[in-house]
Amino acid sequence: QDLHLLSHVLDAGRALVLLVNKWDGLESDWRDKIRTQLDRKLGFLVNPYIHFISALHGSGVGELFGTISRVHASGAREMKTSELNQILEVAMTRHAPPLVSGRRIKLRYAHAGGHHPPTIVIHGGLADAVPEAYRRYLEHCFIDALNLEGTPVRLIFRKGDNPFKGRKNKLTDRQLNKRKRMIRHVKR
């Protein structure tokens, strides 16, 4: 049930701070096992923040509001376009976008699209065909580079439209004469 609730939080794109209670009564080997299980079972979460507390003794509770404040600040962080473009360029240099139908995906630039969760809009050719694995890779690159804690990043891909689509190229008189000469030459 807990994982089902977490999937709703993930779908909503909200920041997440997980509290693990009764932490003080566990031995160190059990703590390691629980951390391992949390890492394994919560692998689908992009950027969770896990906080270990003991409500009975109050250990770890004092740091909780600082954690919530940092997570909230991560969700509201101002992102400059130049910074986002630099992160995108480094990510594409480290791992190039894959081919789709024999054509390379070309991601041109990125800019901020909103807060809570931080939204990044990426423009480029074939941007709407970015595979899910490469999308996750870019999410992790932005989270790591921007030092975001506990908040996911939402990426929106926008495909660039051809500005000349639907327009007919009007030939000059010189181009029309050259075309006529070429047609006469081919017909002979």
C-alpha cells in the first residue's frame, strides 16, 4: 500500500520526504538491511529524501524541519537558461541521444518552465521521440547538476516546427531563366 501511495506522489510530481520511524531501537546490521531494502524497493522514485527518526526519543526530529525547508527550496529554485543549456550540453556530450528511425535526435536548448516540481522545457528536432531511458538519464543529470534534494524534475520536450512549411519559394527572374535553360538542355 505504501508503494501504491508513493506512485501517486510520483505521478503528481511532488517533492517527497520519507520518514522511517523507530530507528533508534535497531541494531546496525538491521539498519544496513533496511537501507538496502529501501534502495531496492524505492528504485522507481527519481529523487527521494529519506529521513530516519525516533518519535519516542525525538532523535532526528529536530532536523526534520530543516530537511523540509531544503526540499521546498529545491522545488522553488530559480533556474537560468544559460545554466540549463550548459547542463544539457554536458549531458549530451557524455551520452549522445539515440537514433530514432535512423535519424539523430537533436536537442537544441532548454529553459525553465515552472516550479514545484522544477519543470524544464527542452526544444529540438525529433524531441517528441526521446526514449524513456534517455529521458530518465536527462532527469538525473539535471538533478545532480542543480543539487536538487527530494524533488523530481519534470521534462517537457517540444519539437521545433519548420518555419518554411507551407510556404512556396518564389523564384526570381534570373532563377526562372536559368531553370528554362536547364529544361531545354535536358530535353535535347
